[in-house]
Amino acid sequence: MQFTQMYAKSSGVRYDGNRTQIDFAPDLGREPTFFKGKIIDIIRYRDAMIALRDVVVSDLNYKPKDHSAYQEWVQEQYLTDIADILHARDAKQAAYAQQINKLQAQLKIMRQKKRKRDDGYYKAQRRYFDWLYHHDPDAWMVLDPVITVAPDQVFFEAFSLDESSYGRLAVHESQFTEVTAFQYGTTNIDFSDHLLDELQRMRSYRPTVFQIDPSGFEVATEKREVYKEKKIDVPESWVRGFLQVQSAMNLPMDTFTIQPIDMYNLCTFLRRNREKKGPRSLKYVLSPGQPVHVVIEPWDEVLSFRDSVYTGTESKEIRVWGRRRLHLMEKLLPLTQTITVHLLGNGMPSFYVLDLGSLSFTLGLSGWTRNDWADAGHFDLMIGKASPVTSTDRIAVFKALKKIKTATPSLLAHQTQLSELVVQSSLRQLCESGKVMFDIEIGKYRLRELTQEPITFKEPLPKNPRETKAEKWIQQQKATLHRSTYTDQGHLILQGNVNELHPRVKRDQNGRILEATCSCYFHNQNHLMRGPCEHILALLLLHQGEEVPS
């Protein structure tokens, strides 16, 4: 997926007497977005930006060891063993064995000469890449960070290298004073390692000005030459990962609040202990009205969060994996007031929202490290099939949100005179197209256009095979919906017969899956960790067909 980004200059930090100015260069190819204001809590902002950078460079995928030296030794040993065997088997082969030994000695000398001759080349290559890394970081960057200027905050969004961790840093309006210029919108910013080095030099005794420079747009308007233009090939998994995060944020969650010292104790235990066998999970034990407990497996170490009381109505045990990624928030714990934990379920994504006072930091983790956001989960299948909406309805909702920037579905329904169900469906479609995001911190939808151009993939996202199979069974009349009843809480329960199995689904008022059961192999192995099985999907499709007006 090709993107073109134009900048009037490089981002940087300037020192003017006793004042520091952080100057972000925006992408001139997008709608004008700029901001200028003075930062109040400099240290808190600095450390939060560094933590976001830690998320960006995080890569916890398994990296196999280099066995080339060992394989070279094995080859030499193999020749030696052949020589010994030939000599032992037949004296007539002694001449061959002697020749092999001679060739082996010559080969060893040649390899030593080759290593000595190439040593200078590899050192020069390393020096070149080191220079390139520091002087031309664009050659190393995949995509510049996404930054959004909203009425109540300025926030950054980023993904880790392994695409299993999502980071969002929100700088609230209370962090700024003397705001002299702003234009709401979303853009990419030029963010290099040199800029990070300068951010680390920020100190509290120097007043600091935060600026997304508006002068670059004046350069573009006057058609003067831009400083640099970048054409980059963005991995489609990066874009799809952003969209899957939005689907996951729309799912029902179990939520509770813990103290920073609780997370610190958890991270400290993980640093001091290294597991050698499974399971490598954290088991959260949730009981109504009781403190939250977490069991660290395989040691069965129990940590009690005594100041964190679970307010849910049902007792639950939820396991999550990929726990080493929790260290990404460790640097921010001394500045954190509370941490709100959102758990989707066993082996499902989890979100940690750190309250830093005038800032907030959201860390979203996929079900486990190897299960990145883009390739697994299919959370879009779990938020319910969107009710049919016309393009006119969708445009009306988008225009209404573009005016007020942040809103709940009920507010948008009031402003557009549409039903809340239609607004919900429109917002989900807008999230899937990258035009809108759901802010899990405040429970509202925000305008955030991920890209300037419409998102189009080189290869369309293939339909999930389970969804295809569900549609096939419906066409073959192998799926029937027997019962659809509502509980006292307004939850919908679907029961039916699909290919001789009897799935059951429980959905909330917004069509999101709360619970699901099926006796098929896929569901017994994965439950909802990889999305619903084909039998559950068939029930959802049948019910959706009943809702569509004829």
C-alpha cells in the first residue's frame, strides 16, 4: 500500500535562550492540521513520549539463533570422520584419506584468509548502516506516527514492530497553556531518532512549547519547493491491525482499576523469574465485591490487588498471554495515578489505560505475542453484522461527527434524526474504513481519519472461511433458527440447528456477542479467541436475515 508524505522541514527541538520548542513537521499532503501551546508538566510529557517510542520499537517475536559457525564446524568434522572411516576400512584408501586431510587443511587456511579479507568490508558496512540510521532515519522508518488534534486533547497512535502491541498517548487540554494556534484534524508527523534524542534532553527548568508547525502549509500553498517527499510502501497488516483494534475496542469487556504498585509488583516478579515450561499466562480471578487476584503461572504465585474491587455480577477467571509486553508501561508507573484494565476474555486482547493526570497512555495487547492484531482474532465478526444502512445515512453520521469531533451514538442519533441502531451500524462501518475511532478511555467515538486517501488493499481482505461455510449451509438449508428470546436485561439469546449441531449465542442490545457455545471442534479448542465458529456465524446470519425488511 503506497503512501506519499511531504514535509516542509524535519521535526526537531530548538533551544532559544531559556526556552525549548518541540517542532513537529506535519504532512503537507493532508488537510491542514496544526497546534501551538506551552507544555505545563514537561517531565511527564517527556517520559510518556519515550514510552510510546518503546512501544514502536518493541519486537518480541522469536528470533532463531545463528548456527552458521556450528554448521561450519560440523562440515569440517564430517570430513575428518570420513577420513578416519576410509583409513580404517581399507588401507588402499589411505592415499585418499591423506588427500582429504590435505584439502581440509588448505580449506581451513582459505577460510581464515577469507574472514581476514572480509573483516574490513563488514566493519565498513556496519559503519555505513550506523551512519544511515542516525543521518537518514527515513530509510529505516515504515510509517511516521499518526497524530490527531481534537478539542479536548492531542493524541499520538503507533504500533509495535511485531504488530502485537498498540500504543496511544493522549495529551489532554489541561497539559497546555497559552494555546495560540490550532486546527483540528489528523496528520502524520516527521518523527526521527534524532528528535527522540532531543526529547530526552528536556528538563523542567526550561519552559517548553509544543508545536505542530502551521508554516509548512504556507509553503505548500505558495507552491514553493518542499523540504522532502517520501514515498513509502506501508505493510497492509499495519493498516488492518489499526482496524482490528477498533473492532476489539467495541466488544464487551470486564473492567477494573488497579494501583501502579500492583503493576510494579507484577512486573518485578516477571523480571526476577524466567519460566522454563508452560503455561505462561496470567490468570485474573474476578469475584463480585472482592479484591482482584492474579495468578502468575506456572509458579502459581498469587498477587492480591487489595485496593481493586471487582464490581461485576459474575465470578470469572480470565487468562491472558504475552505478559512480558507489560514491561512497556513500566517506565510510566512512577507517574501513574491509576490503571484501568479492560479484559475481553480468555486468550483475547486486553487494554491498559494509565491515568497520568494531564496525560493518559493506552496499551493494547493482542491475545498473545505471536497473535498479531492483523492476522488473527477476526473481532469484526464478533461485534455483530451491521444493520443495513445506506451511504446517505453513513455520510450524514460522518458529517455530524466531523462538526463536533467527539460524540456518543445517542448524541449523533439526535443530531441526524436517525435511529441509534442505524448510527451504531454507520459508526462501525466508518471504523472499519479508518475514518472514525472508538476512544476506550471515555467511551465515545472520535473523528480520526487514518489516511488521506481511501483505504484500498492490493488484495481484498479475503472473507473468513468460517463465514463462507456458514453462508453455504444456509443456502443448502442445513441451518435453522429455532428460538430467539430476550432476557430481562434486554439480551438476545439465539438457538438453532446448524449441520446437526446446536449452537447458542447471547448478544447485547448493540448486537455484540456476550457468550457463545457450540460442540464443534473449533469452538472447543479456541472458544472465541479466534472469533466465532461457522455454526455460531450461521445463527447470526439467519437472525440478521430476519431483521432485514423485505
